Amino acid sequence: MPIEHMNKPLIKAHPWHGIDQPADFPETVNAFVEIVPGDSVKFEIDKVSGYLKIDRPQKYSNYIPALYGFIPKTYCSGNVALFASNKMPAAVLEGDKDPLDICIITERNITTGNIIAPCIPIGGFRLIDKNEVDDKIIAVLKGDAVYGEINDISELPLNLVERLNHYFLTYKNLPGYPSQVVIESVYGKQEALQVIRASVHDYEKM
């Protein structure tokens, strides 16, 4: 490790604001993982302190089938909403005012969150929750032995994409109430990179 890095103050970086991105960003991103498969509690970053907090227990048997977190130094507001609106001209949309979400596919059994995961975006889901744009970027863990060479979401096994799709369509459902979440489209790598860039512009404006 270079000596200049060792001499930095020993203060924990805020996961949203203090984690740097690699030189080839957004082709490669450093994601912050909040939830792992099997978590029975939904963890979420506390935007003020930077610590993980319990958002809510998972009430039903619906578990995320991938690592889940967000891309540091991103924000979903006007630019992300405008990008989605250009794909959905009849809709009146706004961003969800959160960092951009990301799911990371890996064949490894990673059992703890609160970690940084270098990964490669390969696509995404354009999820609309009421009128809010809540994109979910899909990525593969960099160097993964099984998924690491995949370059586009179209190359993933169809059943894995369907599991992710089912999770996001149902994870907020309450019995007896209609779902208000819609996946408007599943898009490939190049569009995912555009969404990430739009979220960076929103972060810089924030």
C-alpha cells in the first residue's frame, strides 16, 4: 500500500459520499452492499451517520437472490427521472431521492453486508413505484469464476433474471393490497451505463 494512503486520517468514510470509484467507472463500479441473500431483516444505510440500520424485518418468505446495495456518489432525482421519461413519454415521473440501487450476481456465498464490492454493470430493471423511478442496476462481481465474463444481462440464465424480477415485483406487497410496483423494462449494459451517468449528474447537482 502506498505510504500516502497509510497516512490518511483514521476516520471511517461515509459509504454514500466517501467511497471512491475506479478509473474506468462506470464500466466498473465499487458498490456498497447492504443486504445479502438469506437476510431476514432489510438493512439500509442511515444517510446521516453512514451506519447500517434496520429498515424493517422481512415479513414474508421473499429473500433477495443476490447481493443488494447502492452505488456510492449517485442520486436519483431529475436526470434519472428525465432519462426514464424519455423511454416512457406518457408518464410523469420523479426520482426516488435515494442512491442508485444495484444487485450483484456472484456464485460465491457471501454472508455479510457492510462491504465494498467491485462489480461490472451488465443491465438493469426500470422499476416504477407509483410515479417514482427506482432503477435496479444488475451487475456481476468482478473476477467471479462463473459470472465474471458476462457482459450483458441477456447472457444471464433466464431463471435468474426471472427470480430478480419476481423479487422486485413482490417485495413490498401486502396481502389484500394491489401491487403499486411495475417493472417497465429490462435493459442491457449500455442503457445501464447511461442510467449510472445520469445518477452521477444528479449527485453532483445535489
